[in-house]
Amino acid sequence: MTDKCQKPEKLKGKPSQCSPEQIKECHGDDPNHPCVKKDK
């Protein structure tokens, strides 16, 4: 699992704690959060 944030200056806590608004701000309309790899 990779917890590397692409925009660490905007990060509050862990990438897995980012709100949808933060994800949209950092990554645009990407439906997945590229900073957080999820195992399914």
C-alpha cells in the first residue's frame, strides 16, 4: 500500500483521510484517489 501524497502541502493527516473535496482539489475529477491504493 502506498501512502505517498502527490500534494503533501495540502495534506491534513493521512491521504486515506482526505475528504472528497480535497481529492477533487488535488486531483480534479479522478473518481479514485491516486494517493491511496485500496485492496479489494
